[in-house]
Amino acid sequence: MRWNLSPDDLPTAWFNVAPHLPAPLEPPLHPGTREPLGPEDLAPLFPVALIAQEVSAEPTIEIPGPVLDVLRLWRPTPLVRATRLEEALGTPARIYFKDESVSPAGSHKPNTAVPQAYYNKAEGVERLTTETGAGQWGSALAFASSLFGLECMVYMVRASYEQKPYRRMLMETWGARVLPSPVDDATHPGSLGSAISDAVRDAAGREDSHYSLGSVLNHVLLHQTIIGLEAKQQLELAGERLPDVVIGSCGGGSNLGGISLPFVPDAGVRLVAVEPESCPTLTAGRFDYDFGDTAGLTPLLPMYTLGHDFVPPPIHAGGLRYHGDSPIISSLVKAGRMEAIAYPQSKVFEAGVQFARTQGTVPAPETAHAIRAAIDEALAAKEQGEERVILFNYSGHGLLDLSAYDDYLHDRLMD
Amino acid sequence: MRWNLSPDDLPTAWFNVAPHLPAPLEPPLHPGTREPLGPEDLAPLFPVALIAQEVSAEPTIEIPGPVLDVLRLWRPTPLVRATRLEEALGTPARIYFKDESVSPAGSHKPNTAVPQAYYNKAEGVERLTTETGAGQWGSALAFASSLFGLECMVYMVRASYEQKPYRRMLMETWGARVLPSPVDDATHPGSLGSAISDAVRDAAGREDSHYSLGSVLNHVLLHQTIIGLEAKQQLELAGERLPDVVIGSCGGGSNLGGISLPFVPDAGVRLVAVEPESCPTLTAGRFDYDFGDTAGLTPLLPMYTLGHDFVPPPIHAGGLRYHGDSPIISSLVKAGRMEAIAYPQSKVFEAGVQFARTQGTVPAPETAHAIRAAIDEALAAKEQGEERVILFNYSGHGLLDLSAYDDYLHDRLMD
């Protein structure tokens, strides 16, 4: 069962969680002085509108018309009830998911790529630089840049660049330029942290260029709240009041924030972050100020971190291989408003295959983390004989990650 | 702009074009005797229900409930107006497309894979065999078999098996077994015709198995008419009466038949088949009885054909590399009710990239043929200052065909 909204029902404002946080966020610090950052420190990298959103205390922020026009190419996305999965599990729980895989780039990432491209274009920027690991974010920014007539330069973690040629080809089809990172060491497999360094260095050194980040920052999570806002409307159409639990996989926190932040004010709703055991930022990291990148070029953010020099093992959910986490998500976990759990990848792929063979679509490995947790919630509900309502974010499809399934199915996966 | 129908608005009967054809179809002939085929000749390969649909003269045929339940996982599919493409072309034409890429397998193929799996399951068949070239059909049958608990054995053209590992992995994720074809010559690159021979031979030799075909036959096109039936409802919602022209790419004829057959009775509506110049069945073939496969195991069908031993060049639109064509499509072209045009692949990929950079999604190379024709119709409308209404079938996405775009963008494509 699916609940579609009409393009006319698309939310016209984002939800700002700032007024609802248990405690105000600590400010980011300047990487050189370690003093609180001012807007002028960010101006070489970001447009004024995004810097304002980063610190806004307004409860909602209006979505510009040209952004809505592009989002309507695929939004509102469907809310789906996974009845075939429920039947296979024999659970009394009702499992709903928000299908973000229907975007042109195949994930939730365009929800922020589009407004970021728009605000940069509106301020006269001609070129955006960014990094990408698994390729979901780079694809999204390449897509958005193409639609707003911006040049797009993507630094792609070298290991992914070599192993995932389809992701590079997709970005190039939208007209982006893609280089393997680190650019100064062709023998290094790279990491998200070092690719951020490459992209920031490029943008900081050119008048015509800005930098664009696909997760972690407040404005990114703000743009993603359209997911949860739509889900609230659709759950009502489905005859539900509020979900008992909202689940999202968590790398930097953008898809999780997108679906869960609009539920923060709803006290009875449990919020759950799911991460890989091999990169356990929220479940085993420390809460501290840390850099967002390896080279220490970015501001210091207050967050759970494994240390900015942490190099996660090469698991298949590349989008979850990040040493840090969004300050908003970190603050919710620290305050106890959000739970965090971690899974090994074999359990995750088991869930991904079960989903594919019941509901039909193949999820991204990142998304399969959320599915694993949703299945375990549904099995717990069965155990306890409870009619639990579960909502998770189907953040992306796995069509460009099939080699990970191939490894799983042929016993080449390591935990 | 998009028009969604609710899952409750899904058509509950297929449209049978047989009563509306300009002339009755000539019967298929037995490959051995060359006498008209009886139902008993097909019983070793197909379930009774499908054999009955193959020769039915009823105007509509009811869709079974369990088939509707599965189709509702992604149907009704959206009707989209390509306003950004229209703007880029500066055309007064209104371009609509039916987005069949949203299915779990990424194309229109599951529309017939699901009922075929259902009818076989209902008759006690345990295992289906089939062939696949580009991989779209094999993926669809693997998906449908998974949902109905059938084993699925796919013979994949060896060249594709080696060049497109993601397609194999996708089928295996749904639990299918995939072998490169021809099975008896590991050095041969294979062809669709020889893979059909492998699959038919397998099914004919086993009690528990039937064979399944993804195009050409009447019952396949019947199942695909749900596309055109939905499009008619949606065009009305969009405020249009009838389209001036309906366009589909054509290999065996299933996506073209799906969108166009419900418009056959509407005399003013032009119907257009688009094929590759390198495999010009409708535009340069002869109308004659011919085999569907290389080995001559299948019945002889009355159709346009390039000869069953024709080996098309290795173009990227693998789904259009077939020597023959659906008897229904052939009959419409022969009678002048349908037009046929052919394009070289460079013109096709130019259209695919223009679509990706305006509308955002990357089309399958097969689908890009229809887009090329839609763009040329829109440019002709501009030339003539006409408000033409164009409808085409967006039969599938190109996410597993990105190496074709890579070749195009890096000048490695040959016409």
C-alpha cells in the first residue's frame, strides 16, 4: 500500500529543529583560533542564505519557489506500507517507509543539493566543489548543478572512484567533472575526510567557486526535513496518529535527521539512529569538538567523533564511513532524546536481501541498516504481541551497489 | 508536472487489441509441420490461461487479484509533463511521458512478468526458464518469480553476462540462477535468438518447468496495455483530450504495444515505432513467417523480420537487438496504422543526455530512442507553430547502462 501526495501538497517551508533541541548547540570554532566562528569566516565557502540558515532560530524557513519547482520533479515521495515484509515476519507491527530512492540521483541527497545549488546560483557563484565517498552525494550535486547551470567539481574517494565507475559515469552524464582524491597522492585509497580537504582547498582558492557539503551541517538537515514533514501528512492519510518509532541509518546524519527531526517535539515518539559496527560514532565515539576533515581545514564542530584521523574499514555502506556526526544528531543522542544502535554488515545485508525478496526493490547498503533495525523492532513487537507503528527512511536504492550484494551472496563479506 | 493515480485507480482489466486490428492475425505455424499451431502444441511451454489469452477475441480480460496486489507495489506509474525539456527546446508542443522506470526492476517488463509468474504458479509449475539480452527482462522475471515463490533460471547472452555483471547480480539478489548463453560454446558471444533456444530446450525437457517470454507474443503485449490505459486516465486529469502522437521504442514490441494499443481505436492518434538503424526490422525488414529463435525451435510467426540468423551489431540498446517483431505491431505497421522510424545511436544518446540534463533522470538506451523521436516531433511542431500533444513511453532507467553513456561522452560510440 502506498500513499501519494499531489505535487500541490509539497510542504512549502522546512522545519527548523533548533527551538526544540534539549539544549542550544555549542557554536562551531575557527580551526586556527579555536574561537567561535562568525558568519564572515564561512563566507568564502557558503552563500549568505545558507550561513543564515545554519544559525537560524526561526521555527520554519520558507522554501524558495524555484527550489520547489525542481523538487516537484519527484516529490512528494511515496509513503509505503511494507505489507509483504510484515507478512513474511508474521508481525502485528505496521511497517511504513518513506521512499526517497525515487529521486533522479536515487537517494535523499538531492533534497539539499537542489537548494544549495539554487542559493549559490542566486548569489552569482558559477562553480561548486564537493567530495563524495560512495557517490550518492556527488551524484546529487551533479544533478542539481546541471539543472541550475552551475559547473560541478567532485573529488571522489580514490577507492570508490576505481571500484564504482558507474557512479563517476552518472556524475559525468550530468556534466560534472570528477577527480580521484587525494589529488596529490595517486597511490592513496583516500577517505571522506581527505576528499573534503581537497574540495575545500579548491573552493577557497577560487573567486568563482563555493564549497557544498552533503551532510552534518544544520542547513543540510534543515533541507532534509521535507521527508518527515511529508511523512506526517501521509501517516494521517494512512489512518495513523503518530509512529511509535522512527528509524534512519546514520553516517553524517542527513537522512536520519530528515525523517526524524519533525518528530522531535512529539514526546512519545522514539527516534533511532542506526550505524555500522565498524564505524560506531554514536555508540562508541566520544562527544568533543573535532574537525570535519582529515587535514583540519574545516571548523571544529561539537559532535560525537572517532577522531578526525580515524580511517574506517572498507565496508560496503560507504555513506556511513564518517568519523564524526551532525551536531544536531549528536546533541539529541547526548540528551537521550535519540537512541543509537550498531550492526555488523552481514546482519545488514541479510535484511537487505529479505526486503528485496518480499517488497521487490533492492535497497542501498546504507538503507539496509535502517531496514535491519525496522525488522528487529517488528520482531520485538511480535515477541511482545504489540501493534507497534514503525516508520523508517528508505534513503536510497542499491542499483549502483550491487557488487556488495554479490559479495554477500557469495560469502565474500567480512564483518 | 506529474499526475499520480491512486492505487485504487489501477485498471482491473487489460485491453485486447485483437478486435480492433485492421485484419485478423495469421496463425503461428508449427516449426516441424508448418501447419497452424494448436493449443496442445504450446502446453509444454505455457500455462493454459496464457495460451487462451494468446488467441482471445474478448475486448477486455480481467486482471487476477493477486496480480493487482503485486502491481500495486509500484503502479499506477506517474504521467509526467516534461516542461523543462519543452523549455529547452522552445517548443509549443506539450510532451508527456509515462514513467515505467519506477518498477522494482527499473522498466515496464514486470507488467507481464508478474502475471506470467502468477498463472504458472496457479497451474502448479515450480520453475521458469527464460533468456535475457540486456538484462531488463531477466531482472523482471527474477523479481516476479521471487514474489510468487518460483525458481527462476535465466540464460543471459554471454557478451552481456560478461559486460554487465550488475544485471546478473540483481537477478541473483532476487534468488534467480543465471548462466551465460550459448551454454554449449563458452567462446561464443551469444545472441537473443540463441538464448531463447537454450531456455526453450531447458523448459521442454523438464516436467516442473515452463518457459517465459518477455516480448513479441500477444499475451505479453496484452499485459503491457495497462500502461496506455493508465495514460488515458491521466491525460484526462491533465486536461488533454487525446494525444496527437504516441511514441515507443521497439525491439520485440512490448513497451510500444503497452502504451499504444489502447489508442488504436482512436483514429486521429498517430502511433510511432522507433528502432535502431543497426537493427531495422520494421523499416527495412520483410514481412514473412519466421522463427523467433536462431535454432528454429519456436513456432513460425507472421512478422517483419531481418531473418532469424541475422546477428545485429553490438549496439548499446541491447533490448532492441532482435531480428523479428511482435505480430501485432507488424500487422499495424503493414496496414499503415502505425509508422516506423529508425535512428543511429549517436543521435539517440544525444537525446538521452539532453533529457538527463533537463528532466534529471538518465534513460535506458532503449528509452532514449523514444525520447529522440519525441524531441524531433516537438521540434517539428515548433517549426510548424503547432500545439502538438506528444506522449511517449519512458520504458526504463539507464542506471545499469551507464557504460554506454560513458562511451558516448568519451567519443567511443560507433554508428
